[in-house]
Amino acid sequence: MHTTRNRRIVLAARPKGEPADEDFRLEETDIPSSAGGQVLLRTLYLSLDPYMRGRMNAGPSYAPPVEIGQVMQGATVGEVVESKAAGLQPGDIVLAYSGWQDYGVADARSVRKLDPQLAPVTTALGVLGMPGMTGYTGLVNIGQPKPGETVVVSSAAGAVGSVVGQIAKIRGCRAVGIAGSKEKCGFVTEELGFDACVNYRDDGFEQALAAAAPNGIDIYFENVGGRVFQAVLPLMNLFGRVPVCGLVAHYNLTMPSRGVDRVPMLMTAILTRRLTFRGFIVGDFAAQRDEFMRDMAPWLRDGKIKYREDVVDGLEQAVSAFKRLFRGQNFGKLLVRVAQKRDPKPGA
Amino acid sequence: MHTTRNRRIVLAARPKGEPADEDFRLEETDIPSSAGGQVLLRTLYLSLDPYMRGRMNAGPSYAPPVEIGQVMQGATVGEVVESKAAGLQPGDIVLAYSGWQDYGVADARSVRKLDPQLAPVTTALGVLGMPGMTGYTGLVNIGQPKPGETVVVSSAAGAVGSVVGQIAKIRGCRAVGIAGSKEKCGFVTEELGFDACVNYRDDGFEQALAAAAPNGIDIYFENVGGRVFQAVLPLMNLFGRVPVCGLVAHYNLTMPSRGVDRVPMLMTAILTRRLTFRGFIVGDFAAQRDEFMRDMAPWLRDGKIKYREDVVDGLEQAVSAFKRLFRGQNFGKLLVRVAQKRDPKPGA
């Protein structure tokens, strides 16, 4: 099936809490035209990532929000179908940021050409892309792991967490994962080689975590927040470091949680145990991209770093797939396969 | 008046909340004897500092707690009255850690001889001592001030805060103090040279703070916690730094405060604004003592750094003076003048 039409998913309304189907709208438009210096891309894979929830809110976050009626933003792997830029030809596969749609136009300077011979092109959205570099830079720069230390990471089976724990192992640390199912924990220890993994949905999670970190926690790589964080905090060692990378458990909160204000406890822990908390996004360490690739590409080639993808077929599945991220229902890097690679000319 | 007896204040009970008179006991004992390598010290000045509240609790903090029946710990300036150690003679004035008592015995290696010609000896307990070095090392290492940035410090008229703001000015920053009275704020701006100071007891404190930091806050040097912190957090700039030095508003908390749990908000601020929070105590930067003195001594001599002392007379006043620290009733570095310098031999 091919078409001259472009399907795209736009933000129809700002979600209240967990995103709902009616917050999005699938539209059809003509395929856009590229101008000089631009390429027309056919989306092969769309990356779905937790940060996108923040872009749906009106308030300021890392970046300006997606406006109502705009195409949802997102990183993609696409095929060049039309090029008005030097150095890029139809059939080239590129990493772009063309969003939740079948076709997108991009400035050639904003895309990166991928070599399908070097690694599967989807790795540009995962282990060799933003999530992998997020794990790498957060752990190395903020975590500063030293041999023998204990590194705990939440969302351990996810795109970022799986990289964090495996690099911790390479750096001579004890790696402890936190994940949301027995199956994920099995993958984390057996496939990824973490020393231990604890299921946060189990009764006795707090005790199991303490048992898995008998020497306390030196680095906690924070992806989730919520009660996982509350279980980690008492175990943090003197001079512990907490790279704050994500807070998936909080993104859909609409009301502050009532009860006890734990800020005094948190600040007291920071003070008396001299903890470092630092928030970051991968862009803060953009200058380290070459270093990241120099380390990561051989690790991947040599099997020291493994990864798992959770691939959903069809752009029309993007919304339901995205919602799974916040229920812990994805298992590995979540991708939407929007199209298969084919002949360069659309509608031909 | 002199005596052969030693008065000392011991911890009689662990305070619940704010320390009460009955948590302490004034005892009389014989003057202790020094052994080889030791000196007998007559306390001239006792330093009272907020960290002492933590030592009164049973739980672990920076250091082991004071046991019930033990002399309250504290830094002192004392006069050597008896020396069994080379290099120290009766009449020498030293910085020691001999606690809340008239006389103390100390290993000679644990004291530091002071030169009364270089600076008033009380400065060894304040601007040239632990509080001054706390402000210096926390601001320089964690705050990392850059010219043009805005530095906000709570307890701005206090021993640590006054140093932080003045160094911020020396480093070319905008210095904004937070203090608890109009008089203190006047001192902070007029004497210490901060650009602004806001009274946290005033109605409209939050608005006044925002107005005093029109470009937002790059560094917040945290001494207090509580609602001052809640007012600061929304003003923190991208990549802001928060050296967590003290939490005076929390030390006497016995119950978690009910209401809204602000931890998700705090973590979200850390993440989206990429803030760094780091707890520290001055001992973490002990290796920088020479650097501190190289900077601070000339600043003090040249009048670039000013200080204020709040001196209470008589060891028996120590408890009531200490309680003032938590009510914001001290004004400057709080000291107890335990005795005047006099002839070296006690009871002579």
C-alpha cells in the first residue's frame, strides 16, 4: 500500500493526567514539499519516549510545548524520498526529528545519515541514540561511578536504565535494577548481566531492595520517582549521587499527593549524608557525543552492551503504545514501525 | 573570682523538639588533670552553633551523638593553664573543642595556637573559623559563583550567611540576603554590602524575594529550609546550584508536617531546571584550609569581609543563648564569654 497522503497525529487537547485517546487526532494531509536545503522523509520508525508527556503540557519544561493542533514531536528514523540538499540522496536512511507522521520535511543539517551496515538503524533511536547517551552521560558525569560502588537504576529494563546498569558493570560496580515484573527482572539479570533486580510491585519491595544492596547505594539513577524513590533514599550512602533523569511516576500527576510533606526528610538526607542530586537532559552533555560513540559502538559490537526493542506496528498504534510507557507495559525501547523501507519515490 | 572547681553543662535528656532547660544540667566537678602530651585549658569563649542540635539526638548524623550525662560538645577558645606538651605554654591562647565547661583537657595535637596580634581570637570561632570556612567552601565548591549571577543566602546576618554574601560580592555576583528582622536586613545591606535583603517574617515575603532577584536565582545557599526554601525554589534558574549547609527550621521538628507532599514538585524542579543540590559539612573540604586562610585573612584585614558577634556572658547562660539560635534571636556569631584571660595558674 502506498499513498500520496500523509497521516499525522496531532495534539488535540492537553491531557489531564494520563493521556487519553481523545487528546490526539489522526489527520490526513497532502505530503509536504521540501524546499532548498531540505529533504522529504518517509518515516520508518518513530521513537516513543517518556519525555514526550512533558511536551503535552502548557507549562515550561525542557523545551516549548507542542501546541494544540500541532504534530506530536518525536525522533524518527526515516528514508529520504526527495532531496534538495547536497550529500543526501533518495534511499538514504537518516535520524531526524520529524514527529508522529508518515512523511516529514527536515533541514538537511538537522538530520544525521545512518549506515545500516554498522548497526541496525533502530539503534539510533535507542542504545546508540538519545536514550543510550542519556544513560551514559548521566552515569559518567553525575554518577561518577568508582569500582566496587553500588549503582541502582529504576526502569532497569528500559532504554535508558538497561544502558546505565551495563555501563556500571563495565566500570566495576555492583549493578542493581528495579523493574516492574518478574519477566523484566529476569531479563535484567540474565540477559543484561546486572547483579540483582528487584520488582517494585512485589510486597516487601523495600526489604528486597535493601537485601540487593547490602553495602548501601552509592549512585541512584532516577528514572521514576514516587515510592521507588522513597525506598531508595534511606539506603543512600554518605556522598551518594543521584542523577535525576526522569520521573515517570510523576508525569501524569494532576494533584499534589496529600499526606506527609517529605521535603524536610529529603533535605535532611541530602545534608547529613552529603548527597548530590542533579537533574539533567542529554542535551546538557551534547559535547560528549563523540566520546559516547567511541565507547558505546565497540561495547555494542563486542556484546558488552545488549539492548531490547519493543516494536509496535503502525502509526495508528502510536497513542495506545505511548500510554503503555506510563503503565510499565513496554519491555525495552519502545518504537513504532511506521513503514518498511522501499523504493524512494512516494506515490510512484 | 577564681575557683578550683569546674562547672560543666551536660546533656540530661534528649530534647523533643526545641531544647528545654531540663534537657541540660549544670554540674560541678574537680578541674580535670592533664596527662603527657596534653594541655589543661581554661575556656574563654564557647561557640554556639546550630549543628549542636543534631548532636543531641540519638540517631546518626554527621558525628556520633552526645551521650546522656556527657558534657555538651563545642568549639572553644581557651587559655593554656597547664601544659605537658612541647610547644604550648601557660598563657597561650588556643582553638580547641573542649565543650560547654570552664576547663577542659585536650591533646596538644588537637588544638591550634592562635596569635592574638593577627586577629581577635574570637574570629577563630567565626569568620576565620568553622562558620567562615563553611560559607567559603560551600559557596566556592558547590555554588561555583560566576560574575553577574545572583546568589541568595538565608540566615544572611548569621555567621555563615554573612560570609557567603560578602564573598559573592567579591566574586562579582548580586548578593541577596534573607533574614528575620528589619534590623538584621539593614545590617546585611548597609554593613555587609549585600545588594538586597528580604525579611522572611514580612507579609509578601515571596513577592519581595522575587523582586530582589529580578533575574532569578543561580545559587541558593541553604541554611534554613522550611518556607524560606519553598519561596526560593520557584525562582531558581536553569542549572542553579543549592549548597545545602543547614536546615535550622527543621532541626526541632518532631512530627512530619502534614499537608501536601512537595517531594514530587522538588524533584520535578531539579529535573526540568537541571538543578544541583548538594549537602556538605566543612570537614568535607578540610584540605582547603590553607586556601581559605590565604583568601580570607587579607579580606578581613582589608575590610572586604566584615563580621558581627553576639556575645553572651557566663557559661550558665549557654542553654538560654543556644535556644535563641532556633528563634532567630541571635544577631551575628553567637558566643559565650566563659571567662576573661588572666594569670595562667588556676586556683593560684
